[in-house]
Amino acid sequence: MKPVIDVHSHIFNAKDIPLKGYLLSRKAKEGLEKILGRVLIPWVAKCIRRKLEPKKNKMFLGGILCRLPLQLVYKLLGKQYRHWVTTMMKEVDDITAEMIKTYENDEIDLYIPLMIDYEYWFKTSSDNPMKEQIDYIADKIIIPYGGKIHPFVPFDPTRELAFRKGLEDPQGKQELYGSLNLVKDAIENRGFIGVKLYNSMGYKPFNNETVEKKRKKIAHHKKKYVFKGIEYDDVLSELYDYCIEKNVPITAHCVMDGIESYNKASWDFGRAKFWRDVLSQKQFEKLHLNLAHFGWSKKQGYYGKKSWVREICEMLQEFEHLYTDVSHHRVMTKKYHNRFQSDYIDICRDYPVIKKKLLFGIDWHVIKREKNFKNFKTEYVKMLQQNNLFNDDEIIDFLGGNALRFLGLLPGDQNYNRLKRFYQNNKIQPPQWLSKNIG
């Protein structure tokens, strides 16, 4: 039996990201957040961080100045928002434990948390340096969970360029770690198995000269972080070369919104079709790539004029090693469940390759903002099984079989061999999923 693999989750907390920028970047997505953004969100960000520092919280007028705005936000945005914020206030190991507890009945064999690196794209900084985040997850999450969790490490081309040019980081300290070196160490020595890119922050997968003017309007910490398009292309090409040489998969955020450096930046930098500029090059044709979220929009659906779903489906047919995951699709409510089912009827008819390219992913903990988030796996499988769209074998591939190929975890693959060495070097008993019938 093939393992069940969640290829898209998150275990970062409020201090791992530039929280104020993260929250404000969502202001145009939901009406109430848009109204509250300039007034409450910056204060709420400060309060969420203080929850991770109990001593400071007690000094903050007994926490009253935090409780009141938080309660107001919860009342206006609903209990789901409260659930999510409560998780963001926890330590990373507690967030991880909550994830596994939440989906224990789904019998997920392997989780792939995707680390993110936004620090160079917002005016506010992360409290926890990226190197420390990677070290913490390597030592406190990957090894203790013994094969249950193998994350993707983030790559930010702006951090890499700042490092190469000897610039200070956003906190005014010397940038000591380039993204590429962090990636190489994480992949080769620390139990990470892939790389996460977030193009909507302000860089295309390639041909970045075409968006230089757009990138200049991003509110960076300082304009010194605005580099030339060819420089972005150069460091990204080095990443792609490394990933092909070592058979390391990449997951790229690919949906019409999400966290953005400015409203609708995804359309300028992260559109699915931009990846053609990479995959159509002979030197990059073997790159294992997952376009996360399947480009779906609750407004556009599959047949919407601006939907990226059809773009991705066409590319799935064209490029052998391209995949797409379903994380955060709103199948848990009847309204969207029925719409997804209807659209998948058309997708499976027009693009049957989807059954070999679709990856299961939940998007913990961000999905806690949705109702019935605990039922994601059950509802997605039910939706795909309706009208006999996916048979039993195809469901098994969706839940893990396709991921084994994308991740390079079949016997003989480099990631498979690296994990075996990692378990041996760290005296970890290889997990059962590794020895399942995955041929």
C-alpha cells in the first residue's frame, strides 16, 4: 500500500514571519480585514507576538491592551479566525503536535511543512532569523518525529543577492547566510527534502527584466534591496541547476492571491504560465515542480475567464515533471464542494493527465480559517469519487502515489537515498511508509 502524503502544510508561528506585513497583505482579500487593516491589524500583530512572550504580556497593563483589540477582531471576523490566531501564538513544536493530532484519523504517513521567507519583502521583520528557524526545525521537529515530517526549506533570491553583495539584513545586521547555502545544507544534511518559492513576493520564475518597474513599487525596508532582473534570473538559475543535479523538488505558491508584497502582485510575478519560461528551457526540463493550490480561485473556478487552472492543466500535459496540489480548496462546504465536483468533471474529460499529477495537501495551519477544516481529506476524496471521476487506484495515487514521484522518494531516487542516509546518521528507525509497497 502506498503512503498518504500531505505535500503542503505550515508550522511557522507569529515570530517566524514579518507578522504585521503578513496580516496587512491580506487586507484586500476579505471585506472586514480591509476595513480593520490600517486600524487594528498592526496592534493585533504586536499582541499576537506578545502572547509568545508571557513576561512581556504581563507587563503590558496585565494584557488588557491586547485582549480588547483581539476580542474585537475575533467578534468581527469569527471563531475560525480566532482558531487560526490561537495556533499562531504557539511554539512551533506545539503547532506541529496540534497538526498531527487534528488529522490523526486521516492516517497521514508523511507531512511536508513548507517554510517561508518573507523577511526582505515587508517593512517589518521576523523575530526569529531564518538560520535559527531552520536549525530549530531540523533539531526539534525532523529528528524527534522520526520520518513523520520532512519539510521544504525556503529560497529567497533577494536574501541571496543581499548576501552576495555584503549588505545588511532588514534588521540592520550583516547578512551572514545566503539562501542557496542554507538550501544545500538543509537538503544534504538536515532532513529537508525540497525547496519552497513564493514568487508573489516580487520575482518571476524567470525573465525578471520584464518586471523591474513593478518590483520598484514594493515597499521594501530600503530601496537597496531592489536588484536588477538579470540578477534575479542568475541566482534562480543556480537554484534550478542545483535542484536538477540533486533531484530536489520545488513547490511554488501559485494562486491568484495569498500573501503578496502588494495587492495583486501574484498576477505580476506568480502566474502559472510564467513557469513556461523555465520548464521550456532544455537545461531545466527535468525540474520537479509543484504549482501549489492548483491556481484555483473561489471566484473564478475552472471556466472563469481569468482562471489559472486551465493554464496549469495544459502545462501538466506538456511537462513530464510538473505537478499541482489541492491545498486549501474549499471542498468542506456544500457550495464549493459542488462547484469543485462540477469543474473536475470537465478537467478529467479534457485533461486526463490530471490523475497522475494531482497532489494531496491540506495547508495546515492556514486552513483553520475555513469551516470544517478537519474534514478536508474526507471531503476531497468524496468529491473526486463522485460520478466515478477517480477510481480506487487513482485515489491512492492522489493521496500519495503521485507525491512519491514528485518528491523523488521511490527506491533509487536521490531523495530516497538521502533520507536513508539521514536516518542511519541520526540513528532513526526508518518509518514504515518508506518500506511500504511504493514501487
